[in-house]
Amino acid sequence: MKALLSWREGDDGLPPRQRILAMMVLMSGSLMAVLNINSVNIALPTIADELDISSAASVWIINIYQLVGAASMLTFAALGYRIGRYRLYIGGMITFVVTSVLCALSPSLGWLIVFRAIQGLGSAAMMSIGPSMYRVIFPTRLLGQAMGLTALTVSLAVAGGPALGGLVLAVASWQWLFWINVPLGMAAVWLAIRALPQEQGSHYRFDVLGAVLSAVGLGTFVIMLDSIADMSRPAVVPVLLAVSVASLAGFIWRQRHFDNPLLPLVIFRETRFTMAVMTSFFSFLAQSMAFISLPFLFQNVQGYTPLESAFLFTPWPLGVMIGAPLGGRLADRFSPPLISSIGLLLFVAGLAVLALLGDQPSTLDILWRSALCGLGFGLYQAPNNREMMGSLPKSRSGSASGVLASVRTFGQSVGAALVALVLSGIMNTTMDSAVTVGLALWMGMASAIVALVLSASRIRMLRR
């Protein structure tokens, strides 16, 4: 932490005092955005009971938040150029806080879903440009450590979300899961107005058609993946796929022919950036498959209770909290692709030993395997994000930030759909639960190996 506040002659970025205040703003934004998935998720049964709705209907309280965010990431990243990231980030944070109040006051599921959708927009506005703000706030020599700080914050929210949700529900109603955002959010908005670097927007014409095509293409893709996982309406899947492909094809055509595209495709000509994007997709796909499979392994195969399962999973985000800052520091001194590859190697090893767990492993056996996965993923993530953000000029950092957020979301969505296919028996109806969960973990490991190969290939490219 002390290094992040250091100052050298010729440093770009903000002065140390303003830097720490801006850093607190971005950490607060990430913390609130991620906590509002993990803490609310554990409250879905309680919300379903109090609103007298089905469990399936209550899932949309989470789904709509993620869907809207996924569909609008690229749009907000481009909007940051148009109106300025200062205005966009603060506007997103204010939207998030106001809708937290409205969610807490919602009298029915319909109103709650509407306000959660708007809250998802506020979250996407913050998360889509957050990484690019680190590029402006911190000197280039500290960018890896700054990216490690981002991963640390998200991991803290992932680890603490369920515990926070359970604690709030133990002493208060579910509405307080939204009320607690208000004081933190108001303080963060007050600090953001004073600490975030101000910048003027551009006067070019915003690509409204590109934004619509992007939102439709990405949104229908996520819905299609959810439909594959559910398989209650299989006929809808090809329709959604056709709409998504057509919209994304139209989006690409639009970006090639519009003077000021939403997503400048020229950024993918930078090999370092493209390789980092591909590595990120497969690594998050692997992480998602493991995240979703492990509770089934712990509860359905090994017989642990849900509470015990949550405890067994905790070393993973704790490992990320250790590995991410370490990876960030190392990436500022050594080759980021090298550090990323070492982290992915540990991640692959962790997934392999988890997949090899027997039916009755000891608690310690599970804990160190989960910790190894988290440590490896944290060690990989910060250097890879640094490579993605640092491989493009600062003028393109907003686009890079939007791609980073979108790739993470879609890697996680594809991973969730694949696990659902495996667990539902669609891929093989003859497997018992132990073999099925094991297959999902092995598939996740295969995806992590692809990410490792892509990452390692960058080391050879740098040596040429």
C-alpha cells in the first residue's frame, strides 16, 4: 500500500494525497456493485417468502441486475469518452444509491425488478470505466499494483457478501441489504466529487445505433445462455442465438463504417491486448465452472451442509486477496505475461487436485486445494489486467476497460451455462452425481489450460 502512494520525478497520474482519496472512491464503487450480487443472492428465499412469489421468480432479482449490466458495459465505456468519465462515474454511483433506496421501498416483485434493472445500469457505469480510471489515477509504473487492488476489492466482496447477507438477515429484514448502501454510497459520492480527476468530454456524435445493437446482441446472448441452462423452452434458444448473432454482426459492421465507433476495432490489432482478452475469457470461464460446481461437490457428493460448504469455499477468495496484490507488485517489476502464466499454472494445479478429491476427504484437504486455486487466480488476474490496460495508449483506456468488463461477464456466463448442461444430464444422462460434478471441474480445468497456453505464448512473443 505504501508503494501506491509513492512519488517520483516524472510520474504521471495524480499526486499521492488525491490518489488515495480517488482510490477509496473506486474501491467503494466496486465493493457496492459486487456485494449487491453476493449478499442479495443469499436473501432470495427470504424475499420470495415475504413477497409471496416462487423461488424461480425471485432469481430474476439477481438475473436482471447482471443482464442489464452485461448488455450495457460497452455502451457506458464509450459514453465515458462522450461526457467524461468523471461525470459518468459519479452519475452511476448516484443512480446506484438512489435505486438502493427504491429497492428497499419496493412493495412488489415487479417494482423490485424494475429498480434492480436501473441499479444494474448504475453498477455497469461504474464497473465499465473503473479500470480505465486507475490508468489515470496511478503512475504507469504502479499500474500492476493498482490492478491488484481492484482484484483484492472484488475478492473481498465475493468472500464477504454471503456473510454480510446472512448477518443482516439475522438481525433485520431483507430491505436492509439495500439500505446499507445508502450511507456508504453518499460518502463515496461526496468524496468522488472532490477526488476523482476531472476531464472534459468530446463533442463527437454518439453511436446510438451501435449502442442499441450492442445491448441487443450481448443481452440476448446472456438470455440464450440462461435458456440453455434452464431448457424449459428449448425452441427459444435458436431464436435468441439468431437475434444475438445478427445484432452482433450488425454491430461489427457499424463499428467499421461509423466515424466515431462505440468500440474501435483497431484496438484488437494490438497483439498484446488481444491475447490478454482471450486469456481473460477462458480463465473466467474456468473460474465460473469451478465456482458453480464446488457447492454441488461439497453438498451432493461429500455430504456437507450449505453453511459448511460456504466455509470450505472461503479459502478461494481469501487466496485471491493474497495473490492479487502480490501479482500486481511483481507485474510492475517483471514481465506481466510471465507472472500471469505462473498464476495460471497454480490455478490449473488447484483445479486438478480439487477434481481428484474423493467422496470423503478431510476438511484440510479441501481447504488447501481451494486456497491454491484462489492464490493462482489472484496471481494471474492483476498482471493480465495490467497487460490489457497497459498495452493500449491512455486515449484508448476507456475502450480497454469496457472490453475487460464485458469479457469477464461473458466468460462467467458461458461457464455457468456449461455447468448447467453437465449437471442437468443433457451431455450424459448415465452419470451419477459424483462423476457429473467431476466432469464439470475437469472441463473447467481444460479451459484454464487453454488460458495458460495463450498466456505462455505471450512470453515467447516478447522474447522475439
